[in-house]
Amino acid sequence: MCPEKDIRKTSEILKNSEIISDDFEKIVENSNKSDFIYFDPPYTVKHDNNGFLKYNEKVFSWKDQERLSELSLDLKKRGVNIMISNAAHDDIIDLYEDFYKFKVSRSSVISGRNSARGRVNELIITSYEITKNNGIQGIKEVH
């Protein structure tokens, strides 16, 4: 599934890294200005009916989404660069009022049935502006 050379290369890259398993608030509490943090939470939305059966209220609740939003705003105010991928849903858009938001479309390969795979929209949320100069194509800004 993963070639040995890729595992060895990853091992080399991570050899001076510290891997932490903890609550997201605790992990980033010592972040500094100009750090870059990427969050990829389970895509739970307020109505919790978005098709994700394993990532639901028990794994990452709407309260966790709110905590992540509040934490991200605090980090942004401290000068930390934030990027978050999340569900392209109005509930999520509303949580990140003071952020840049972009819808992106991608191929989904996650499903037990081929018929359930296809194009899906996701939301990219950033504390910084993404422009055409960033070399990213196929994104649509959300207001």
C-alpha cells in the first residue's frame, strides 16, 4: 500500500519532529507569530446529517467546531497563519466570519460503493488572502 522508499523518506523528514496526540487547543497553545497551522477536523455540521457516518457528534461535536473557530480567531489575532479544510456548508461559513473562505471541488475516493464516489465541494478557510499569484486554480471565494 505504501512503498518502502516513501516510508523511509517520511521517517527521515520526521526524525527531528515531535508528534503529539492531544486536544487541538493544547497542541497549539504555544504557537508563535508567523507559525503556520493547518486544521483538518471531521466535517460535522450543526444538523449532523452530512453523510459522514463515522465522523459524527461523538467524534467531533458542533461544540468542537465552535471551539476550533474561536481558537482560530485567537491564533489569527496573534499573527499565526491558519488554514482549515472543512465542510462547504453555511453553518461552517458562518463560524468563520473574520476569515477568507474558498470553495474547492475535488474528487472523492472515500466510499464503500463506487457509485457514491464523485466530485465533492469543500471549504478552505484561511487567515490570509489567497490570490491568483498563489498559483491555486479552481477556487471560488465565499462571502
